[in-house]
Amino acid sequence: MSDIINLNRARKNKTKQAQKKTADRNRVVYGLPAAERKAARAAEEKAQQRWAENRLSHDDEKKKVDGEQ
């Protein structure tokens, strides 16, 4: 004869396991620690700033085409 199982407890455990599995999946997909988000945002802003500093203006491009400097 097999052991007696409380069906309510088994159902609740099954639900908890499914929720934990979903939470783990969501942590991987959506979750980044705040420090990593901040660092990534700072690196992106720094790259944008560097790009803007090195960008040629429209007048500079015109001078290069005309051969003037």
C-alpha cells in the first residue's frame, strides 16, 4: 500500500514550484541588478558623448569636399 498524500498540500506545492520556475526564468530575462543597469547606462552615455565630441559638423564636411581647410 502506498503512503497517504494530502491532495491540497500536493496541489499547493506544485503551484509553488511552477511559480518559482517562472520567477527564475523572468529573473534571467528581465532582471539586472541596479548596479549593472547603472553601469551600462553610464557607459552608453559616455559613448554617446565621445561620439558627439568627434562628430563633424555640416560646415566641416562642406570644407573637406571643397578642398578648403
